[in-house]
Amino acid sequence: MSAATTTPDESHPDRTGTSSATVVTQEEPPRGRHGTGRRSSTSAPSAAPGRKNKAPLRPGRVILHVGLIVWAVLWLAPLAWAVYTSLRPYSETAEKGYVSLPDTLNFNNYVTAWTQADLPHYFLNSLYIAVPAVIIVLFMSSMAAFVLARFSFKLNLFMLMFFTAANLLPQQVIITPLYRMFLSLDIYNTQFGVVLINVAFQMGFCVFVLSNFMKALPDELGEAAQVDGAGVWRQFYQIVLPLTRPALAALATLEFAWIYNDFFWALVLLRDGDAMPVTSALNNLKGAFFTDNNLVAAGAVMIALPTVILFMILQKHFVAGLTLGSSK
Amino acid sequence: MTTTTQSAPAAPPRKVRRYSSTDRVVLTLMLGAPALVVLAFIWGPALGSVFLSFTRWNGVTAMEPVGFQNYQQLATIYPPFWPAMWHNVIWLLVLALVATPLGLFLAVLLDKNIKGTRVYQSIFYLPVVLSLALVGFIWTLLYSQDQGLINQLTGANVNWLGNSDINLWAVLVAASWRHVGYIMILYLAGLKGVDVSIKEAAAIDGANQRQAFFQVVFPTLKPINVIVLVVTVIEGLRAFDIVYIINKGTNGLELLSVLITNNIIGEASRIGFGSAIAVVLLVISLVFIITYLVQTFKKEGAR
């Protein structure tokens, strides 16, 4: 084993400290990314893997945690600041400045923002758009995924790419013809139109995730059903779909958040501010209704709440939805 | 029953299965209906953009074919085009070279068996669940010149979002705030999939932490790296909401996406011209999308 004990690199405490516990002393082969980092593995038979989990309080760990805590605090700061600002009356912050200790903390800004900006109206609009869109996109994409995952035919791969790539286009690439098309179909300035484009745009991701999931289901399922004489629709509806529930739950969570968070479609495809979902309405709310930072903060917190709460309750689904799409 | 009809899913190569004609109609509809929606509302308009980019049209009077004139004007006499292009490049570079490595770094730190890793993960992931529009909204509370946290805390009087020399960077901090968590989650999933014995073997071999990571673990993350690259590029090209919320994408915050939108929604709608910008964006994104598709579906093509 190489006996080099320290190198400049090892002076970073967070790195030394967190190096896997199997390396007890800092041993290091000649440095360099292209160097010969690998040694014959027989040279260290004594390093027992069992030592790995019991890492007692080593200084490195402490520094790692301190670093992470500082990082986490920085990361939460913008949101925490929004919450703090939202709880303080404007008169007080105007007098003492925003960076000051509070005399009063109350929810008055929330009440004002809620009523003045007519937030309930926009929240409802968001629901009217997101709920049908999620249901329709999940239904349609699970049908397509079922066909693509459970049956082999010539255009299989092409169709999968056809769907997946559609979700990756920047929205602005298609907006001009889409806008004209919506005008001529008479669905411009309708929430139905916004539902439709959200469905079309999110379809690719859902098909991709669901087909991966369905491919992993055992082949015998379909075969057994066929022997029973079940048609493909029954195979889909009664056998495959129920087994796909975990993926559907994950996608429903993620898609609801994404569609709720969509800003662009409704901004361009709706003319009446009244029909806008809350995220797109932000554009008008900013100047017209929210006159000071305290109100802006209260509005921001309320608009963030639905996805934040969703995330806190269904964190597992959120992460699963994203990673189902990425880890094949 | 034969399976030679073209319209229906044809004969499966692996196993000989027989489907009734009803089944084939059902299968065709199940795949056809969603495909039609995507064709009509995504790919159709994408092709439409290409077509319109060779025309001059204000949406009211007759359309007029103009060849490459829109592209020529775009490159030569349309002042916001090159700044917007440049801003998009900067956007991409910052996400790719700052935010993405930070996300990877966080993922590596949190992949270790440390206490409270779930809490840390939730905190870093939290901004990802917010819309970019809302992120812009929230960060104005920090950046605002007379009421913002940063100026009040430091006593400075910087117009963070109004000064065209610095506002792009200020906005990129906010955009990165969201991007880091996204990348962290993707890499965490990837790292979970890396065989523990690979990581241990590297350590046992006497490689230090960083070498073990870059030489042994990182190469095995190649599929995730491709996804992260694509996510980053697409996010960079799509960037719109945050600048639109802040100042409608003007005064130093011009982006290609904003120019497209302005050319169709404005009073003087120049549809052909806006489409030409859209095609530029389309071509750039297709390069990455195709790379991604080839990488992702390589395995499947071989089966």
C-alpha cells in the first residue's frame, strides 16, 4: 500500500472526514484524475467492510454537518424571509425597516392578499385546469404505455421516442402555430384549451415513465389472461392498471404540481385574466394588487402552499415520480 | 388469423400471439388516441413553426412566402436577438457549470450514511416544488431595491433586478436555487443504484475520496449524467417564467423564449419572424433531445 499520508488535497477537512470509514488512515496512491488510482484489491484484505456503519463522532463528520446546516439555512432563507415578511404589518416595516425584530406578528396581510387579489377565484381556476388535466393525461398515457410496454410491434421504439421527445421541447417552440390553431378551433381563451395543451405536453413524460413501469411487470400476467379469454381491454383495465397504481400515484402527484406550476400555457392561451390559474395570474397580481412587499410575501406564501403541502405529505411519490423517469 | 394488417400492431417477433380483430382495433385506439393528441398539439405545431418561419404573416392579411428573409433579418437587423442568444448561453453555462455540480456535490454528501439525510434532502428539494414564476416572485423580496433583504442587510443600494449589468446574474442565482435540488434528487437516485461494493472496492484500493468518485463511481453514472445534461439544457432553453415575472424579459433579461412570445402576442404580431426564432430554439433543443433519445433507447433497439 502506498504510504503517502498527506497531500494538499487532504487538507480539506470535509473531504477527509467523510471518506469512507474503511480507509482509516489517509492513504493515497499518486494523485491525479488520470493517474493510477486503482490498486490491486488484494492489497488490502484487512479493511473489513463491517466497519463501515459505525462511524463514531469524527471531526470530519462534525464539519460535514456544520457545512450542511449552513447550506440548508441559506437554502431556506428566501422562503423563511417571505414568511417572516408576510407576518409583519406594513406600517411597522415601513417605520423600522424590513430587517428588524417584530413588535407584531399577525395574519392580516394574508387576509388582505386573499380578498384584495381575489385569490380563491384563481385557486379554483387552477383546480379546474389541473384536476381534469391530470386525470386525462394519466388515463391516456397509461393506455399508450400499456400497448407500448406489453406488445411488440415494428413502430414500438419509434412511438416511444415520439412521445418522450414531445415532452422535452421548449414550450415556446410550438406556441406560435398553437396560438393560431387555438384561435381557429375556437378554444383560445378557454380553460378547456389549457387543459388540452397540458395533457398533450405532459403525455410524453407519463408514457415514458408508465411504459418503463409496465415493462417490469411479469409477462405471464398477460398470457394467463389470454388463456382466460380476456380481451386486451380487460387485460389492461383489470390486470395491468391495478398493478400500476404506485407509478400512477407518483405521477399524479408530480403532474399535479407541474400543471399547477405552469405559467406559460395559460399566459398565452388565455386572454381574460379572470380565467387564469393562480400561477399565471401572478403576472397581473404583482403590480396591480400587491402594493407592498408584505402583501407580495403573503401572496407568495399562499400560492406556494399547495405544492409545498403536497410535497410534505407525498414526498415519497414526488421523488419516485422523478426518479422513475430517470433510472431505467 | 393473420397479423399482417398494417394499421394494427403487427406480428410480435418474440412470441406468436394471436389477437382477435376486436383486440387489434382496441390496441390501435389505445395507442392511436394519445398519439393523435400529441401529434396534433405538439409535433404538428412544431412543424408549423418551421413552415411559418419562411413566411411573412401578421395573422390577418394573406400569408406571404419570403424564403430565408426572417432568418437573415434575425441575425442582422433585430437588435435583441444576439443579446438574447448570449443570455441563453450564459444561462445554460451557469446551470451546467455551477448549479449542476453543486447538485451533484450535495447528492454525494447526502448519499453517505449521515444522520438527518432525509431532512437535508427535503430542504434542498423544497424550491423544486415551486414554479419558476413563484421563485421570481419570492426573490424580488430579497432583491428589491428599497424593501429587499439584501440591500437592507448590507446597507447597499444596488438595483439588483433593474441594472442590466447584473440582473441576469441575480436571476441566475434564483434559478440555480431551484435547479440544484432537482439535480441532487436525480443524482441521489443514480447513486443509490451504484453497487456499494464498487464504492467500497475503490476505497479499499487506497483511492482517496475524490479519486474513488471520479474514476470509479462517476463513470457508472453515465445514464444519469445524460439525463442531467438534458434536463439542464432543456431548463436553460425553456427559461421564461422567471424573467417574465420580473420585468417581462427586457432590460438585460432578454431570452429567446421571450422574443418568440413577444412577437406573437404583441400588438404588431410578426408570426413568421417569431417562428424563425422558435426554429432556432427548436434546432438547438433537438440536438440534445436526439442525443438523449439515442442514449436512452439504445438498449431497447438492440433487443
